[in-house]
Amino acid sequence: MRRLALMVVCLGALALPANAAATTLHARVASLTIFELTNDQGAAVTRLDPGTYTIVVTDSTGAHTFHLVGPNVDKTTGPGGGFTGTVTWEVTVTDGIYEFYCDIHPGVMFGSFSVGNVLSVERTGTGTGKVTSPGGVDCGLTCSIGMPLSSSVTLTATPLFGSEFKGWSGGGCSGTAPCTVFSSPGLTTVSARFDWASAQPPPPPPPAVPPSARVTRVTVARVNGRRVVRVRLAVVRHTAVTVRLRRAGKTLATVEAHATPGTRIVTVRVPRTAKAGTCTVAVRIADSASGDARSVTRFVKLPAP
């Protein structure tokens, strides 16, 4: 078994270089700006191989938390502040992207790392567009998903707002037709190029607009004996929210809601037939005014019915 000691300084990436031997990792939560993971040599880690790890998290603040989520993993020293000391977790990580953040300050204390084989999709060019796939890819600027060996995913590019899709590059993709990418060891990067359709110079880009809402917390509770998943959002502008509870590629429950500015909670009732275990909570946030949308994925562990 490989041994980790998570040291949560700065918003660094949480992972081990692919060519590094199994070593102890050191995680430390010490203040709003000290949230880091390093190896025995003091270097920030960026990638892990799939497997089971012992993670030791040290927090001296009593005012923050360390929350680790990803495929089949959902561990936190929270969800509320107050924890001080050291906690040890044993986790098994698989191909994909894992995120870590403070439950109380997720907007400033966060990071991510990759495990195993990952497909990264990016958008380039002067135009706008998105990339999607039946397997769950839904990318605006960039996105990444885990790809176990012997798996594949078919990518489709859709131009938007007067743009044209000019073609693929990387990952064995070329041309403009939908492209099937087959998994390979490590990181595979595919680029989709979108350019303005007009021969005239493109207009200046619009000013950056923050998301209309942000997911701040996902929890599981019981209401009148019934299991529910609660998604808490910080809403800036009127937002259409869709929450899907999924497991093994199947949707267990879906809730759609319109959220007004403020702190809002969307509640999903868990089907009585759903067994205990980890589920994916897929949250789609769409700005009601502009239509711009983004997707956020979290993971929860359901108790027994």
C-alpha cells in the first residue's frame, strides 16, 4: 500500500508525479492561504496512480476543513469548522479528476489532481463553441474525464454565436466529424478549434462575467425518515438549476428549479430502492438571462434506506 500524508501552502495541485516512487505525502491546512500537498522532497504533487492510499490531513486552524471528492471518494474534516489536529483516511482512487477544497471557503481554498489515465479536452481559436459526448463530456473552455484503459469516448463539436468548427487535433483526432478517442496511458489532450465565420475581424471579447451561481455544499440528510440530497448554492443572478442523482451511468432522480439571488438549497429525494453507496450529483447551472451554462459534479455517500 502506498502511504500519503496530505499537507494542505497555496492553492497547489494535489497529486504525485507519475514517475515518482510511492512516498509519504504531507498535507497541511494552516490558514486561508496555506492549503498544500507536498512529497518528501518538498515538491508539489500533480498526479497519482490508481490504488489505495493512506491520507493524513493536519489542520492547526480550527476554522477550515479539508474536503476530498472524486470517483468513489467523499471525505471531509467538516462540513463545519472546528476540527484541529490530524486525521487519517484510507481511500481508493481510480482514473479521473479529484477535487479538494474547504467547505467553508470553497472559492479561495481549492485544488485538484488527476489519477491514472485522463482525457483533457480544450477549446482553441477566435470563435466560440462547445464539446460534448454521450459519456458525460460537456466542455466550454476545458474539461477532463477519467478514461480507464480499453475504454473510448466519442466527441462532438458544436460551434456557437456565428462561429465555425475548424477541426480537431491531438488524441488521434482530425477533420471536423465526431471523433472517437481511445484511452491511452497517462494524459491525452484533444483540442477543438473554433473561429469566427465572418472574414471581418472578430468583435472584441465581452467582459468576463462571473457564474450566475456557485455550488457551495452538497450533503445527505433524512427528512421524515426519507433520505435526501441537498445542494446549497450561492446565487448571484436568476439561475435555472438541474440536479441529477446518478449511479453506474443511470439517473436515480432529477430535480429542476429556478433559483433567485441569495443562498438557495435544492433538495433531491433519494428513491427508496436506492442502495447505500457512493452516487454522483451532477448540477447544471444556466444563467436565465444569457443562457450560459456550466456543469458541476460532486459525490455523496448514501446511507442505507
